[in-house]
Amino acid sequence: MKQIFKKLPLSFLFTLSITFGFAQQGLLFENHKTKKQVMIKEGDLVKFNYNGYIKQKETKYGVVLSIQDSVIEIISPTARGKISLEGTEIRFIYINDITGFRKFHRSRPYLMALSTISITIGSVYVYYMIDKKTNLNFGEKLGLSLGTGLLSTIIVRSLFPERIKNNIGENWSLKVLK
């Protein structure tokens, strides 16, 4: 019985080292010219430009489900967290087909929704103040309201751009890390 208790801490440390020894795979993008590195792991929100099955240009925005040696599995960000994945679009992208990428912060969808709501409330308040303090006709108020809505859309899109930031070319290399 004493031998079992003597081996217990050793077996616990061995089990712990095996458990933490299996590292999560990641995809490392490295720019040799600027020495910039971007690591993409499972659970990250990304957008990829890639060549499809018949070499057509495609774009996919979503959450990385898994990274294998040659394939990345991506699901749309709204489908993540659902119990059943039936009917959701899961896309497999070959790593060699990636032509551009952008990694987004995980809080991006929440910040985007919060800023859209804030700007909408501000636009309604501005419309209310214009309606209360001035005696403009309906067409002028409608024009100001449409202008405020357009300006708020431009502000949200400039705060949260979706364009691909990094194009794979001569300066970028990709590595799958284990």
C-alpha cells in the first residue's frame, strides 16, 4: 500500500505532462519583410480569401473549428455554440489555397452590435432634437434622418472594417504548428 502512495505523485505528474503536452495546433502566418507574425488557433474569428475547387476566388468569414496538417475547418460565427450543427455551413479550406487573411478580435461581434445600437440611439436623439428645436418640413427632416443613418453606417464600417488585411505573396509564409 505504501508503494502505491509513493508512486501516486509520480503518476500524477506523468499524467499532467501528457495532458499539457498535446498542444493545440495553430496556423502561423509570418511576414519575412516586416517580421510580423499572426497566429491563428482554434476558436479564432477569421476571414480568408482562397482559391476554391475550380480555382475561383472565394471568401469565408467564420470561427476556426479545427486545424489539421493541410485543412482548416471553419463555421459561421452565428452557428457556434448551437447544440446541433445540422444545417450550418462548415467549410474546409486547404491551407495551400489561402491567398489572404484577416484575424479579428473575439469581442468584435459584441463591440460592433454595441456601437450600432449606440449610434442608432444617438441618431434618434438627434432627430428628436431637430424636430423639437427647429421648424423644418417633413422632407428636410427625412433628409437629415437619412443622412444621419448613412453617416452612422459609415462610422461603424470604418471602426470595424472587414476587408482582407494581409495578402499572401512573396513576403508571407504559412506554417502549421503542432
